[in-house]
Amino acid sequence: MFGRRATVICQFIMAVLVTGGGCTPSSSPDVVSDSSSSKRSAPAVNPTPTIVDIGEAETWDIIRMSGKPIGYQVTRWQTKSENGEPVLEISAESQLRLLRFGQPTEESMVLVSRETPTGELSSFSTRVSAGGNPMVTNGKQFPGKLQISNEAGGSRQSWELPLAQPCEGLFAVETSLKRQPMKSGEVRKLQAFVPILNVVASVQLVAMDWEETPLFSDTKRLLRIQGKTTLAPGQQIQTDLWTDAEGHVLRSYSPTMQQETIRVDKEIALGQRPANLDLGAASIVEIEAPLPSPAKTTCVKYRARLASENPALVFARRPYQKVEPIDERSAYITVTAVNPERLLVEETGPQDSDLQPSALIQADDPSIVALAAGLPDADDPSEQALAIATFAHQFIDEKNFSTTFASAADVAQSRTGDCTEHAVLVAALCRARGIPARVVVGLVYVPSKNGFGFHMWNEAWTNKGWLPLDATLSDGRVAGGHLVLSTSALSSQDSFSSFFPVIQTLGQLELKVEDFELFE
């Protein structure tokens, strides 16, 4: 929630990056409910914001995923002054440690929200370190808009986010609960800014019953609050909170990736040894029968099923990817191989953002410009894009999973990374050569695992249509073993929003190969 919601969503995104590669309706951990649930009062309207001195505090929580410890979070509350006005500054620092196909990876995140005495967002800053240089975002709320800037790898981008109404801060839920704890049966609605995704979300809280709730080493009687955050139509995340009588959140749980936080002492939080949770290996979607010669497939028909989502709404429709609904939880997905010799004409061309530099794709960085200038020319843009993909494959000479997500400029210096680093480098080089390009988030067949892993590759505009490219493959060509969830220009405004479909599918997806065709 916010702050649990803000940090949970951001931790989802950070963990998704580790997969290497929603909300599920599965039940929360066992608790004992109050037998008086049938006597809950009628839903209450939102309370009028009140000015309450929340005071200063420092709290520590452990973070678990699939029941295993993966890190901790420390949150600090302080009263400060901003432009001569009092503000409540709330900062949350998270540290995550996971394995990624056997290789350890560490990620850190700092969220800082400065809120007015009534809870409206005044300003914020975030810092995400997931390999390479950190991404730093700053923002300030003005009447009718948020002014935001984003910086990574020496590139800085600024923009404005229009607001229909003032939004609350990154920790809107926790400050709301501290100012006025909820009562059983009450319904509360908030509008809060989501960092990292850089959107304003609608949050609904429904107070349920008082329950005997297990914590780290004891059990307490806490109020269970069901929360739902709507980021966009069809994009929701559910989180349950357990609060004491003063509105302090002592536990949170989201069925997405089975992520939970539990309030503990500082010594316990820092003393926890992270489990060897390999999120990369755990995210593989296994299939019954192997897909033979995936690089030689011209067409593959899949049957996809999601436990609590509609795959026809989650998987992207592309000229080369046809999505046909079967029922609310199943769909056929047919992928046709596209290459320079077999381009599919598409009417929807590139946007300005597909050619412009961004915080992650620094097409104007001197190191990127120099690399692009050194590439041989090709008359056809599809051949030029394919040559860039094969160059990137050779240029990144240390293939590993220890870097979670570096920018193109970082990759140009380190020559290290996996699929995300290949994809941002290809996009930057294409744009530096005047070819619109974007990244694709989806799944790719991994023969050694007999399953599909979450993956990132590219599309480049060829004046006729979008050409898929995968620089992790030596020839850069994409066949029928790639399934598209989303595409993104990775603009500074929405750098990580394209990963939300991964959240919707992670741990939920079943795939079956119905039919396939091979090149003769």
C-alpha cells in the first residue's frame, strides 16, 4: 500500500526485473477471524482530512517472498520545513537480495515523500539501484500538475503530469491510517502517486474484522484491511493490511508473488539472512512437450491460461501475434515468425518517444553515438537494424545475470549484462542511427529448461512495419518462440510500466503448444 502500497508495488517491479526473466485472488496467510463479522457497520464515507501531528518515528520490517526472507525495509517519519511551510517527510529504504539463475543480485530503493499537514503530496524523490548507475527521480506538486525529472547514466529528462485533482503522497495509506484509524466496515478511498511507475492510482480500503494475526514471533489481535490499487483499467494490485488500534500497519500481504512485510525490531531486520530464493528459476513456465527447433519455427499456436486474469487482455496483439479468447481465463496465441525477408505491413507507426533519448536509452550519449557511427551502413533499415542486433550480441562480451537493469550508457561502458542490457543497447544504437526502436517485454522458450522465461528484446521500425530483434541470439532473428506481453519506448515518464503484465502472469501462467510449423 502507500507506504506499504508504494513500496510493495516498487518491490514488485524490482523483483520482476530479477525474473530475467496482478492480482491473484489466492487467500492470505492463515488468521483467525472475529465471529462478529456479520455485525459490521455499514460502509462509512471518507473521513474529512484532519491535521494531526503524527510525530517522529523509525520502524523496521522484514520482507518475505514465497515465505522466504529476501530483505528489509526501514521507514522514518520526520517533521521538516519546505519553503517555510511545515511538511511531514516520510522515507523508506528497501534492500532486496535474490538469486537470478544461480547468480546473486542486490537491489536497493529509497522513496522520500514530503506531505502537507493534510496529507497532500508536496514533493518526492526516489532512487533505484538495480545495476549500473542508479535512477533518480524528483517531483513537486503544483496546482493541476506534477513536475517530474528523471536522471540515470548522466541523462536527465523532465516532464509534467496533469492532475485532475490534488493527489496524496507516496505513503497516503499509512498517513491516513495514522491520522484516523479505520473501524470495521468502513470504506476509504484515496488518490495517491505511485513512484517508479509515475502514475496517480485510485486506492480503496475496506476494513474487515479484528483477527488473531501471526507476526514474527507472536500473535496479536489486529484489524484486517483489504486494499485494492487501480493503476489503469485492467491493472490492479490487491494487498491486505493488519493494523493495531492506533492505525500502525504491523503486517501486509499481497498474493502477487506471495510478498509480505512484518514489523520487527531493527536487530531482527538487519540480522535476517536472506534465503537463496532463485526468482529467475522459479519464474520458468514449464510446458509438457518440448518445442523442437524454436529458431526454425515459422508459426506456433499456443494455448495460454491464467489463474485470475484474462490472457486475451494481458498478452499484446501484434501483426505477428494473434490473440483469440477462449473463455475468461484462456486464449489461443498464434505467433508468426517475422524477419527482413518476411515483413508484415503495419499501419501503426512509431511515436516520437521511439526515436528520442531517455533516462535508460541515452541515444545521445557520446559513447552510444560513437558506437553507432562506427557501424557499417546498410541501404535497407531492416538490414541496418539486424546488423545492430548482431553487433550488440558480440559487443556485450560478458553474459551474466548479476546486473538487474542497467542503462544503455552503462552497457556501453561495462559490456556486461543479459537480455535487458542487450535490449536497451540495441534501442539506443538504432535511435542514434535514426531508426525508431523500442523494447518488448514477454516470454521466450528456453530449451534447456523446457519452458518459457521472462525476457526482453526489441522492435525496430523499417518503414513498412515493426521488425522483432533479439540481440541475445547470435543472428538477432526472432521466430515463433517469443510471446509478447507489452512494448515500450522506455521513455522517462513510464520506464517500468511495461513490466506490469509480468506481475499479472508471474506464477499464474500455464502454456501448451497446440501446433507449430518449421521452415523447410
